[in-house]
Amino acid sequence: MVLRSGVLHEARPQELEALDENDDKACSNLQVIRDELLGPTSYDNVVRPRKFQVGDLVLRAAPYIMRGISSSKLAPKWEGPFIIMETNETRYYPIDKPGSDKPMAPINAKCLKMHYP
């Protein structure tokens, strides 16, 4: 097969432009699909921030859970109940064990969950 250099030089840029256009269309379509499937709306519908009020009874994650250390499979994963002493915007809550004199250090809301007696 013999190709003429003039024909090759004229057709090649047009083919490259068509490939670039197809690539751009594919990338934009892929981005639309990703936004629909993995967008923030689907995540926000599932995950809700934990908010507590003063006086709420909560359970605290066990220390080995907070540190990421493994333990036996029958070990308790939550400790408590504790009482929320105050609320603030940082989502760190000072807690107190009922019957204890000394308040505990503030704990992040991700390590707390509501206790329903």
C-alpha cells in the first residue's frame, strides 16, 4: 500500500481534531455520571451530623476503638452512659460520668452516640 504524503498530511489533522472532540465529549459525559452517582447529595442523605444537647445521655467509644487497636471480638465497643456537660460549635463535647466528681476531657462527636435507657 502506497500513501501519498500530501493526502496523509491533509487527513491527519482532521482525524486528530475529531479524536479530541470525541475525547472531550466522553470526559464530560463521564463527569456528569460521576456527579450523579457519587455526588455530595447521596453522601449527605446517608450521613447526618451528630448533635447533642446539654444533659443528654451518651455512650463513648471504648479507648481501643478510638485508637484503632484491635481487641477480642467480645469486648464492649461502647462505655457509659455519660452526661453532656456543654455544647459548642467545634463538635467536641465535655462529658461527665454520673456520680463522678471530676469532669472528663472533651470528646469528638464521632466517638459518641445517644444512649436510650
